[in-house]
Amino acid sequence: MKPTITIEYCPKCNWMMRAAYMAQELLTTFTEDVYGVTLRPSEISGRYTISVDDEVLFDRKEQGRFPEIKELKQLVRDRVSPGKSLGHSDSK
């Protein structure tokens, strides 16, 4: 079974559009590698976490910031398809 990416976001902070944008980017990049991307409104204020299945890849509170899309694609790639080239997202 292919993994599922979950983006949990704070709806009170108006982060749904950011989560939807990141979901679109991940689905475009990992079409063949993932089952899907789920957007989940959080009941906890200020939450913005991205996980693959039950493994948290990025937590805004721990990092003190949001992930850059390039960084997020690299984190997801390393978890779901380690040999996949990300093209320009792999360059430094």
C-alpha cells in the first residue's frame, strides 16, 4: 500500500490555503508514489504538521517556521521514494 501524506493545519490561523498549496505541490511531484494527501483541520491552535502515515516529517512549532516547498519535497521523497530525482528541487 502506498503511503498517505497528512497536512494538519490550524483553521483559526487561516492556514488552509497554505496547506492546499503544499498538497497540490506534493501530489504533482509524487503522483505515482503516494496514495494521496489529506488535509486535516487541527483542533489545536497554531498546529501545522506534515506527516507520512504516522511519522511526523515537519512540525511548525518544533522548527519555529513553515517548511519551504523544496525542503518539504526532499523530506517526503526521502521517506516515500528515496531514489527519486526532484530535478531543480535537488540542487543546493
